[in-house]
Amino acid sequence: MKRSRNAIIDLKQEVTDRIVKAIEDGRMSPGNLWARSQGGGLPINYATKNPYSGTNVLLLWLEAADRGFARNEWMTYKQAQDIGAQVRRGAKHCRLLKVAQRERVDPETGEIEFFPAPVPFSVFNVEEIDGVAPATRYEEFEPVAVAEQILTRSGATIIETGERAFYRMSTDECFLPERTRFESAANFYHVAVHELTHWTAHPERLARDLSGRFGDEAYAFEELVAEFGAAFCLARIGMDAGQLEFHASYLDSWLRVLKKDKNALFTAASRASDAYAYLMKLARISDAASPQMRAAA
């Protein structure tokens, strides 16, 4: 019993430390926002379809963000076995807490009484479990010729696979989820051009390195540049990009940058404008931008 109590105390400290660090890092965000959420945004149990609650929601959001999971469905090892699925070798579990009813004998009355007690348990994300149904796909994808022109004429290596969207500078490759995973063509092209904007930062292209000026906030700042770049490009070709994706996970970092440097926002727009012009030139799209576009640049 003492060992179990100590394990619970250790887990509570682990939970507390992890959430504190996430707040300090500005990462309190429910994962990727590029595709329709599988389950309304809250993490759910794949087997029962019930949403998790309380601190477990925060833990699963953080785990998904840290591990790059796009799906927010989880289950225990036994639940996977019960439906004929199998957790992959090397998969990493996420430890959670649930409340269970325990019993004890009242020393004064000798009667058995019940009380709630936290019990640790572990779950795995369905992306690391074989034998589960694939994520929802959106088959009615209609490509937009001018947007495809930006992607293909860039010459970038663009790979549509997996659950994540990111640019890997070490291999100079852009990774995107398959386009049928997106709700609309506009959403897909927004994410694709966002990653292409990151691609322009390569040393052999625009060599965009903001680490010297922005230090620890350079990564979040580059995300802001990429969002501006995607918005500029889509506006230029007449696609409704909607509002800029000011992800909650970056807001705190951006605020710190903007408060410290009054020119930071203008720098981001300027870098994004350079990326926009670079991509338009590769795509051979005339830069007869609208007055609004010129003002933004």
C-alpha cells in the first residue's frame, strides 16, 4: 500500500511538473489544428468512445503535441487486445490517473466504508496501435490548378504521408498528411504553403536565420513568418485562407517577442514577403499584387 501511495505521489508530481513546464513553454494547445478533430477536440477512449476528463485531458494534449500525434484517440493495452489490435513494439505509454472506489474498515465502528482514491493507469495513442480503423478521410478533394502550380514549380520535395505536417531541414523535405485528410482544398494548400515557407528558409535559398536576434523565441517567430507567408500566397491566387492560424501553443512566445521588440511584427511580415516573392517567382506567377497585398508586404 505504501509503495502504491508513493507511486501516486510521484505521478502527481510528474503531472504537475509537466504542466508547469508546458505553460512556461507556451505549449498548452490541443495538438494539430490542420484537420477536423477526431472526437470534438477532447481526447477520447477509442474503445469506449468516452472523452477523458480533468488533468488527463491536459496530459493527453501535451503527449500528443510532444509526440506529434494528430489523432486524439487512446486506449489501454488490454482494450487493444480485446478488439484484436496490437500495441506496436517500442510504443510509449502515457500515464494517467483515474478515481476508483476503495474500501477500508472504520476503526471506531468496524464497518466497511468506501472512499475515492486516485489510481494510475497507462494508455497508448492509436497511431502506435496496429489493427485500428484509419482516421477519417475526405475523398472529395478538388485540386486547384494555380495552387498546384506553387507546389510543383517550387521544386521542393513534398511527401504526403503520415499524420503530421512539417519541414525537415536536415533532409530538405516537406511532409504533409494526405490531402484527402483535410476538410477542404483551401485547408490543404494553406498547410502546404506554410511548410513551403519554412522550406524557403534553407541556407541555399533565403537563408532565414533569426536565432541571433530572437534567441529562444526564434522557432515560434519562424512559425509566425510561415503563417504570414501562407496567407500572402493564398491571397495572391485568390484563395480564401481565412484568418491566420494564431496557434495557442505559440501565443505566449510571440507576445514575449513582440513586447521586447517593437519592430518584430514588421520583421515577420518582411521575411514572409520575401518568401512570398520567392515562391511566386518559382511558380512563374505575375507579382501584380493588389494594393492590400503590397501594403502587407
